[in-house]
Amino acid sequence: MSINPVLLKELRQRFRNIKSPLLIALYLLVIGALVLGFIYLLWRHMPGYYRPDSSRGIFILLSMAQLGLIGFVTPGLTSGAISGERERQTLNVLLTTKLSTGGIVVSKMLSSISFIVLLVVATLPLYNIVFLYGGIAPSQVLGVFGFYMVTIYLFAALGVACSTYFKRTGVSTVTTYGLVFALGVGTVLLSGFIIEVTRGPFPTPPPLIALLLMDINPVMVMLQVLGESSVGMERDIWLPYWSIYLIFYLTVGTLLLFWSGRKLNPSRARGTKFRV
């Protein structure tokens, strides 16, 4: 089974770099420190005892911390995928090969996603702390990891799209972080604003647009996946929240990749046929 040469080159270059194991170690150190610090605070509150039902709190803390780190790491790894080749003046060489522009875009994205997935999988031993005391089913952990994969897909697609559109990696990185921030924070603020503006003298269900904004917010959806009732809202939508999140993220991510491939195509960019 052959592999895309661009993807093979990117994987070798990324995983043979000394920065990769250092980044994994730093990633695990940050998340592990948060978990151990949380356990220490629980022990400090009740010396000599550890309540097994606190494992759910550890699970929530671990899941939310990892979501925040995914939102921080993913744009940084993908926002320079295409613009970096352009700055190194190697993009034209890639475009003259037999590879399609869509194949180049997908290869760049897969190489970045593979490393991010490795970061997520590397945290599995930390979840053993949760399983040690019980209270969390393996299906819940699988659901959280599935949620991570969908979120990573859109965040990576945003980074690749910005890297394709902007010529400078710095501008692409700032724009990608801005879009991720808009998804993670802006949708909540806008939803809350709409609910407050449309609130009448009598209790009424939230507007449909406010519910949809909450259903595409990764933080709110994560809290619902974890079973937190604090984000529960009266719903008039026949689709469950996870299906809306799945459809939106997969559709938008796929459209962004398709657009990036067409944008990178020199024949479409110049309006003429590109010949080697």
C-alpha cells in the first residue's frame, strides 16, 4: 500500500525531530500536574482520606484541560502548513509534481493531526487514575475521545485554510487562533446576548439560533458529554446536541479542505491552465 510522498516526508520530518518528544513530555507534564494538584487539594481538605466519588471531578478536570490544550496546540501546528512552504519558496516545487492540490492539503493536515492524536492518546495512562477508583464507564472515555477527534478535525481544517489563504504564517496563526476563540467563547457570548435580548416578561424557550450556537460550542458540548446539568437547556430541536455538533464540524471542516485545494490550484487562481 503506497503512501503519499508529501505525507511520508511530513511524518518523518515531524516525528524524527527532537522537538516532538519534548512537546509530548511538556504536554503530559502540564496535564499530569493539574491532575495531581487536584488530588492533593482533595487530600488537603480531608487528610488521610480520598473519596472515590471524586474520580468524576478528576475526569471532568482532565477532559476540560485537554480540550483547552487541543484548542491551543492545533492551530499552532496547522496554521503554517501551506504558508510555511510558501515562505521557504518550496510551494512551487510541490505544485509542479503529479500530486493534486487537494492531496497536498490533505497530506499537510494529516501529518499535523497525527501528532495531535498522539498527544491525546499519550494521556490515556492518566485516565487510569479515574478507572482506579471507579465511577466512570469506559464508554464515557470513548465518547470524550470521539469528541476530541471531531474537534481536532475542524480546528486543523481552519488552520490549513488560513495557511492557504494568507501568505504569512504569522497572520495565518493569529487568524486561526481568533477563529478558534470565536468558536470557544464568541458563540457562548452571542448566544447569551440573544437570550437576554429576546427574553420577555414570561418564561419562554430560548430562540433556535441561541440553541444552535450553544450546540456548536466545544466547551458547552463537552460539558453535556460529561453529563453536567449546569448547561442543560429546554430544547425545541428534534436533533440531539451531539448530532448537530458532529454535522456542523465535519461539514465545515470538509468544505474548508475542499476550498483550500481549489484555492491552492494555480490554474484556478490565475484563470489559465497550469503547465509544467
